[in-house]
Amino acid sequence: MSSSPTIEKDLEYLHLAIREAEKCEPTPTAFCVGCILTSTPPGYSTAIISTGYSRELAGNTHAEANALSKAKVLSTEDLVELFPGLPSPNVDNILAHADVYTTMEPCSVRSSGLAPCANALIAAKVKRCFIGVGEPDDFVKCEGAQLLKDAGIEVIWLKGFEEECLRIAREGHDPRT
């Protein structure tokens, strides 16, 4: 299922992403999604480097983009606190060892015209992406998981969360759709 040495930890991080998704302000025209970014530099234990949820930051933002934005402003002091003794700590190196836990497949197209989350994750050079559910075709046809795979990012579907992730994602939507 996953190349992760501890599936229990992966499930724990997806549960945290679900808690992030629950913080979203529901809207009928977008999904409520949560994201957790972790990193495991060689020789270090895994640490959460940032979290995000849809519309958390100004500008019709998505969960993965918010988590990345928050990670990119971490100071050297923040990184040293997370990874004591790490030589030359910088965000790009930390992101190169990052795993993304998201309740829904990262978007490949935005109806708003904003940059897709899959592209942002590819540009950040994250290592792996753990996904709770594929993005349904409610608004656009999503190919985010395939874009990530094509870029060499390992995509891992965490089974058993689809119903819960979709229920939260569709908060505020017309129940007849």
C-alpha cells in the first residue's frame, strides 16, 4: 500500500489533515480540504513543518498552497528548533524531504484561474503525497495525482477515508448534487 515504514503515522497525519479541513468556512463553489506538511531530513525524526486548510489565507486559497506558503516563511531559527543541529537549515532542503498529507487530491486546474496546487507541490520538490480521496468532477476534471507522479513525486492513496473526506469537502454544497 505505502512505502512508508509506519502506516500508523501516515494515518495519524491524515487524521490531522481532516481536522484542518473541518476548520474551513464552507462555500457552495469550492471544497473544504486540509493539509499537513511533514519533513524527515536524513538522520532526523519526522516533524510537522506546517498545516493548511482551504480559504485559510486571503485570496481564495487552497489547503496545500496555504501549507506551502506557511512553510516557506519558516525562519532558520524555526527550522533549527524542529531539527536541532541540522547543517545549513533552509526551507528548500526541508521541502525536498517533505511528505504532504491532504484530504483531497491536489488540484490540477483552478476555475478561478489561480495556480494549481499540484504545480506548487512539484515546484517545491516534495517527496511524497498521501491522499484521502480523489477530487470529484463537481467543478473541474482533476489530474493532480497524475501530474505529481509524472514529476517523480510518489503518490499514496490512503484507503478507507474517502467517505469522511468527501463529506467534509462538500460542506455547504447543495445536497441534491
